[in-house]
Amino acid sequence: MNICAAYHIGRFWGLAEDGGGTGPGTPAQRAVIPSTAAEDGYVKASASGTGAAVGTLEGAMGAAVGRGTDGQHNRTLLSFDTSAVPDDATVTRAYVTVSRASGSGDPWAGGNRLLIDVRNGCFGASCATAAEDWAAPATASGAAELARFTSGSADSTAFTEVNRTGPTQLRLRLADAPASTAYLFLRTGTEAKLTVEWE
């Protein structure tokens, strides 16, 4: 292959002279969206979901997930404005990045899993965290999960259920109810981010 042919092949794949550009496998578009702090929060209830109530420590501690010292089981709600994703886009991958504020015990003990339910739109009548969000139906239940992490931040596994015309809400919950105290507090707002890739 001569130099001229190599140059034109490079231009075909969108490669710049410095080797940059977008080649095969590179998403055409990508957005990193912070969560909407005013709508983030957590809901606590019994293991069966009775007596659901909005948690009150989100402003000071973060959003809780897992079993608290009061024996209640917490689920985190995070809301993202994904309307910037074009209506005709094909979402190839989305994942959430969360940061640990504090915690107690090991929510993943015994093979437990921290699952993520996805809702195209709001879990409840509005996107503000409400008691009904604890058990409200999801667009995709257990669409992704977060592996064990004890400090810093972590990325979830990938999912593709993203609302292109408004909010996308995520509900973080444990697959099984812990028998003893085991919880995390997660930071919300700008420290919880949803990355969406599409073509």
C-alpha cells in the first residue's frame, strides 16, 4: 500500500493526521448528565414494603440503600434529565456513576446484589421522591447492578433503557433484604452521573 492510498483510507475512517478521530466501535455521541438534586432521595419501608416513607437524612448524609439501624429497608432514587438525547437516537450504552459517602456493614454479604431499576419518566406522579416510589413499577427491573465498593466512586453495569424526551429515574435496591444492619449512603446531585452513549 502506498502513502497516498493509506492517507485516503485514513480519511475514510475519519482519522486525523495525528491519529485521532472516530473509528469503528467509537460512539458517535456521548453525554454525561448529573442527577437532579432536588428530586433525588430515598424511601424506607419494611422488608415487604409496608409503611413506606421518604427518608429524612438525604440533605445531610446522602441517599440510603440497604437496611438501616432502625430495621427499615432503604431504596435510593436518582433522577436525570435525559431529554438532550435525540428522539431518533439508538442508545448503545448507559451507566450510572455513584460516590459513597458512608455506610455500615456489608450490603453485598452472602452474595447479595445491588440492583438498579430504570424508569422512562418518573416512578411516581412526579419525579420528586415519594413513598410510592419504593414499590412503583419500573420500565426495566434489575436492568443493571453495582459491584461491591468500599470507598470512592463506582460505575454500574450497562443498560440501554433511557428516556429520550424527558427524565429517566433510577432506583437502587438490594436484591435480598439483609437480616442485620448493612447500608450505604450515596452522594447525590453533581456526584451522581449518568453517562449515555448513542448513535
